[in-house]
Amino acid sequence: TQLASANSLVSAGTASSQSQVVTNRSDLLLSEGANQLGFSSLASAGGVALGTHNISVTQSSQAAEAVGTTDLQSAAGTTITTGSNDTVDVTLDGTAYQLTLGASPTGGYTSSGLLAAVNSAISAQGISGQLQAGYNSSGQLVLATTAQGSTQSLAVTGGSALASLGLATGSSTGADAVVSVDGNSTTFNDITAGSPITLFGASGDQYTATLPANGQQYADSSLISQGSVTATDVSAGSGSLADVVKNINAAGSGIIASAVQTGTNQYVLQLTSTTTGAKGDVSLDPTAFASSSLGQMKTAVAGQDAQLQVGGANGYTVSSADNTFAGLLPGLTINAQQVSSNPITVTVGADVDSIAGSVASFVSDANTVLSDLQKYAGYNSTTKVAGPLMGSAVLQNLTNQILQAVASVTGSSTFGNASNVGISISNGSLSFDKTAFENAYDANATNVQNLFTQGGKFSASSSPYTGQVGFSYATTTTKPGSYDVNVSHSATQASTLGSALSGSAVSAGETLSIAMGAGAASYTTSAGQSLSSIATGLNSAFAAQGMSLTAQVVDGNQLQLITSSYGSETSFSVSTDNNATGTLGLTGSSTAATYAGTDVVGTINGVAATGEGQFLSAPTTDPTLSGLSLQVTASGINSATDLGSFSYQPGLAQVLGSLADAMANPVSGAITTTVQSMQTQSINLNPQIAMYNQIVQSQQKILMAKYATMESNLESLKNQSSSLTSELASITANG
């Protein structure tokens, strides 16, 4: 219904040139988002140094108020009868008044009519500028002082209309606002809409903060609200339009300045926030340019949040400062592009085609491994060639284990084996039927997921522990199996419970200082302040400091501080300047008391496990459990208790992942050790090879010597043969 926009201010008048002097100020104080603190403007009142200054509201202001207990906005009709149930007696800032309501029409007052009648009764007493009536978010009637701070007091003392309006007798005092400038705090105990207040910095610098005059304040609403902004003091230079624009843009304050030419010798000054949303408004002293023809700055574009209306007129509205809506559904983010006159339906479903593609890749990778194993360790019947590692028991075992993992029941799924999701074995390799997978996924996505992923099921020993143990983590070497879970101490949150107070309110004020991690919050209570009001103020302070701590009312008369996380690493400290009777009683002394949670203590499969918050983890050195981690949410256990058994199943993906690790682990993998063994054998053979080489060389020398002797003898015999032949020929010739 609405897109986010950034606040933009434009001068009401124009300058004749950019060199025209438009301000007589030496500096200008600008801020972005001062409106979220409740300030319509921030201005330098003297002594402010150039640069950035942090302005923080550490405690919100609050009106003195009386809050009803009945949802009158949802009521069918409220009947007020003159002289019967038409009066409310109040004491406002010490003065008593009786509010008299007019008689209701036939059928009773509507919620709006009843509210008008109450405000009319207030006006009749002449105190409409001091007291107002409204409804809070729960539809309950609220009487609240228009001013806020501890100087405001309101008591409901009686009257015949209390039951009809859901009111009860009781008193309340407003809460002060505490505002800090660069670490220097000032407390304000009398705050009125439309009035300026003076803030003091740490170096004697002063600032004027102005509160808007419009708007009504009811329960849980503050004129000055917790939060912080950065104000930037910028030099005006010569005071010319050009210098003002240049210096603002150079300051990096989050505000962009422009001198826009709108006509001949006509320039307007435009200031635009770089932050969209209702809480990013530009703040500037409204009289900064009053001495020149620029005049006042006026709103050109209001900063506003984007809004989605979900579920039609009877649904709900969601706001976002930047057109991005996260958290409508877990994992879903919506980016608003334009305002729509007709509703748009957003349907979220699983991308089954993409998931099937991932499984197809998974099968393809497994087939690559099987093919390589066949190539190196198998026999090719077509080429009649055996792989170089044929007969390797390790590689043959790996082939069998891959095929067995697919054929066996894995994971915590009820589908059984992978053939039920389209993965089958054929001729020593895997095949994937995408249609069968998608049909199985559409039928039960969780069941398919459980076939592939780590997980398991917890069987409780008794009904109170059902669902109290869940899977967290397992390593690649964690063995599947059923393991008993025994806990002797539950994990706890860090917490402190205050004193039981009568009337659900404190009778004495105190200033609390609470620290948690890097966050620290301070909150001051006042006598008569209700516990619900204090809880609201504390929770606002915690949120502003990013502290995961909650204040809540217990049994209607005690205040408890409790962390959202569990374990011994979770802690906070509380100190107070007053621990007398009637205060909250959150700590026993003025010195800081520290409160910490505890870790779960127990065993898995009889093996002592390490607790960290609610997570119980077996040692990684255990050959069976090997680091199995479970989340135990069971509470209130202080002695050894058998919660039940957890059946761990690694899932198909983890089985093959573990198999890959078991084979290729660089330290203990079967293939790794086989390669190392072969390398060792090779190294051991080298000396033998060297020895045999020496023997061969020696034998070669001997044989070569014998051969040389033989050659010499043959040559001698040949010579003798030639000599004999010659002599025989001579004898024959001489007859």
C-alpha cells in the first residue's frame, strides 16, 4: 500500500545566485533520524564543536497513567446511566477532580463514543490540557497526563463508573527522560509536547531539542524515546549558498544538499536524507536560513516506511524502512517494487527441479568414482585388458560399499533405500529416475530429505521428555546406532527474580545499571510506578543496547530479568543505588551482582559428554560417538535422569561422505595407507635392486674376461691352423 521514501526538505524561498549569503550562522547542526527520539529539530545553542556528536536517550519519558483491564474496543456496548455509574474520581498533580460522564444512548456507547464521553468529562473540568483519555493496543482505556516525567502524578481514587470502564483505584507517577550528549547525561522531569529542552554536552556545549506540538500520548508511548542519533556540526563557511551546499556534502552526515535552479536567478536549497523510512527525517534548526530570502525549510517529500497489507482488511500491516520485508515466512524476503491496487498472492514452494538436478549430479559423481575403480582395478572383457590394480582388495571393497550404501536403508526416512526415490543399481553403476524422485518429493519432501541427511529419532523414556532431545551435529566418523541419553542437570538461563511487591508497583525509586557483554543499560524507577511499566522501560533499554535480556512480571508482583540464551557463557550483572524495601529487589547490594546460566550435564551412551548451553556433545575421541552432539531442552532436572534413546542415522549423503573420508583421509584413509604401504615396499626393494645390480655387474666382468681369453685362444688356434695348413700344402707339393 505504500513504498518507502526518504525525507526531503526544500527552502520556502529562493536565492538569486549560489554566491548569495543565505545564513548569518557560523555553523549548522544537522542530524538524520532525530525524530525517532521524539525531537522535531535539533539546533546548536552555543559552544558546539565542528564534527560529529552522539545524542542518546538512555531512558524514555512516560506519563503518569491509569490503565484499565477490560478490552472496551471489542465490547458490544458500554452502558452509562446518570446517577448510577457515571463518575470517576481522580487526583491530578495533587488536585482532586470528579469526571462525570453523560448517559449513553440506547444500546450503550460504542468504543469511540465512550472515549469521546470520557474526554468530554475531562474537558468539563477544565483539565483537557493536563489529562487525556485513549485506548492502548489491547483496547483498554487509559487516562494519562499530557506532560511526562516524575513531576506528574495521577491517582484514581474512586467513582461509580470504575467497573464499567475497567479501571481500579491506584496511583502512578511519570518517568523521567535521560538524555546523553557525548557521554554527559541530563535528566528531564517535566516534559511537555511542543516545548524546547536544552541538552548539555561534555565540554559545556549546548543544544536545543524541540518536541513536536501535535499528537496525543497514551500508555506505552513516550514524548522522548530511547535511541541514539549522530548530529554533525558543519561550518557554514562564508554563509553563501554554494558554501553551505559544499560543506554539508563534505561532512558525510547522511544528508545530501543541492542548490537547484528553478528559474532565472532562482535557486532553492534542497536537503535529502540518504536513509529511507519514517525514522530517517532530516533535522535542521528551522531558523537557520530565516535571515535570508531562503526563509524556512519545508517538507518536499515526507520520509515514510513501505507498508504491506497482508490478508486483506481484516489482516495486518507490516512496515519496512527500505522496501525490503524479511521474516514474513522463514527464509522469505519480499522486495516491494510498486504500490498495488489489487492484492498479489505470493506462493512459496520447493524448487523440485533444482533439487532433482542436485541429486542427479550426486549420482553422476558416484558413477565417476565407480568408473574409475573399474578402470584401475577391474577387467575389460572387450579389450581383454586388466587394470594395473586389479585384485586390490581395498578398491574392490570400495566399489562394494558404494553400491551397498545405495541399496541399504539409510537415514531416518521411512522410504527405505534409495530405489524409492529413483536411484537404482544397474550393471555396477547407478541410474537416476528424475520423475520418480520428483513424485516422491511432492508426496513427502521431509521424508526424502531425511533419506539423504544426518538426523535421527528420539524415543523418550516417559511422556514429559517427548521432543526434549534433538539432533545437532555428527562427524563423518560417528557410527549409526541407538544411544541412551542421561542428564543430571538441565541447562538454565541467567536470571534474577526480584522481591514480591504489594500492588504490583514499587513504593520507592532506584536507578538500575545492567551490563551484559558489550552492552550496558541504565533505568530509573519512581515511587508508585507499576511493574509492567518498569518492564516495558527496561525492555526498551535492552533493545537499544542490543542486549538479549528480557524483563517480565512474574505472578503479578515480581520482576524477573532473564536471558534468551542458555549456559555458563551467558551472564549479566545488576547494580542499584537503592535496595531498600519497596524497590525491585533484583540484587542484594549496591555493588554489582552477576548472574550466569548453567550448562547441561549428562552422558551419551554412558560416555561423559561436554555441555555447552543446551548442547551435549560426546568426545571426538570416542570411536563410536565421535563428537555426536544433541540439543537437550528438558528443564528442571537436578539429578541423574534417563531421558530416553536417540537413534542416529547418517543419511545417504553422509554415508558416502564418510566413506570418501575413510578411503581418502590424508592420515588414516584406506587408499592413503595402501599407497603408503606400496611406497614403503618400493623403498624396501631399492637396496635389493642395488645389490642385484652389483652382482650382475660382477658377473658381467667375469664373463667378459672369460670371453676375452676365449677370443685370444681362438685367435691362437686359428693361427696354428693356418700354419699347419701351409706346411701340409708344402709337403704335398714336394711329393
